[in-house]
Amino acid sequence: MSRDLPPLNALRAFEAVARLDSVSRAAEELHVTHGAVSRHLKALEEALGTALFVREGRGLALTPAGRRLHEAADGAFALLRQGWSDLRRRPQQAPLVLGCPGSVLARWMIPRLDRLARERPDLTLHLAASERTPDVALTGLDAALLIDRAPWPADWQVHELAPERLGPVVSPRFAGFDRLRDASAGALANESLLHTQSRPQAWSDWAAGSGLDADALHMGTAFPHLYYLLEAANAGLGVAIAPQPLVAEDLAAGRLVAPWGFVETQARWVLVTRRRTNDPRVALLVAWLRAELAG
């Protein structure tokens, strides 16, 4: 027996007797005999060197030492019951906290939440948007959906979902649209290109995948986030650069056009968790995300 803890089976019996005011009822609750509960009480009293109960009429009453131990045991068992209940309930009921960039949240995740609810009613998400890469501990998050490239922190478990496919997009409302739509990609060297501060290497990545000289491209207006960049492109302000999944609906609706297609970069769509996470909801989410990105 640990010198720092009482005999735990005996303490459990004591707590039940003190709460129910009866050895018999405690024995019934614990599914043991009356004699077993009495032996547990005796073991506690011998370990403490003091009585915990005194006879009072036909029942038992706590001594001052018994009251102190009951207060401590009652609080400890209440915490254990609550913690156990939370742990058993969490995978089924608590939302999985998923972090992702605001642009991914607004243009890709939110339009799919209805489908997620229909296809995976057992998977509830709480979404948290941030343009910053999460810290190594993923503070406040169960998982994060990112478009990024290796190397990854050693403390992360990285689930690769799909390669990034990146390309220029332009609105038919853009003044130079008729001139560009049938031109080669090299024509972009004459444009003042819209770009985003949150992904400054995007045009260079695309140029490398398209066999163009990135230094020949000229950067125009910069936007703090991809969401604003694409709003500007939709408004006809110029040629922007974007991951294909984030503009798929705009392309299908004709709001944007991708005359030069999309190229695969070294970046990947990934879902990251802490390395020793053993949450069955993560596997469900990974499978659903892969299917959505492949569609």
C-alpha cells in the first residue's frame, strides 16, 4: 500500500457508508457483503489509529476524524465521477476543435458543413480560424487543416490529404480579360499581378511548375489574406493566384476563369494532430477530407 494514500477499496467503502448512513446499503451499492464493508472500515481505522464512526442509537455517526475524511473522500470521488463521465462522453458528444486558415474556412469548409453533417452525423466540429501557423503544441486545437510543406514539427502527426494544385484565375469582368483568355502564360509577365501577404511564394511556386521565370513576373496590389485576394479577383481587379479547391465553385459558376490551368506544388493539404493523439474522430475526418479533396 502507498504511504501517501489510504487503502482505496476501503476508502470507497467508507465513502459509501458515510453517504448512505448504512453499512447494509453501502454493501448493496458496492455489490459486496456486509462483513466485507465492516472489514474495510476496520482497516481504515487501524491505518489511521482513530475511530471514524460511533454507534448512535441503531445507526452510525461520524466522528470528527470521520467527518474530515468524508469531506476529502466525497470531493475526490465527485471529481473522479465527473472526469470519468467526461472522458466517456467526449468522443461521442464533444466537438472536435479544428483550426484552419480563414480563407479555407470561408471558401471551402463552410460550404461543405451541410454535407459533413449528412454524411458524418457522428462527427461534430468546432471551427477556429487563424492565418498563423499553429504552435507546436496545437494550443486550443484538437487538429489543424493546413496547406503547407515539410518539414513538420516532430511533435505533430501529419495526415497527408492531397497535393496542392495552384493556378492563376481572372474574372471576365477584368478589363484585360479578352486579351488574356487565349494568350500563353507568358503574357502574365506584362500584368500587375494580385497577390497575398499570407502566401508570398505562391506566384513563384506556380511559375516554377509552369516553366516560367518567376523574376519576370510583376507583383501589383497585395492583400493580407487569400479571401480578400479572391474577392478582388471576382470584382475584376486583376489576375490572382489560388489553390484550385478554393476557387472550384467560382470556376463552375463562371465567375472566374483559369486560362492556364493549375500545377502541383511541393505544398500539401494536411491534417495535423499531436503525435500521441488517439482520437477515433481524427480518422473519420481524414477520410472525409480526402474524399472531398479528391472529388
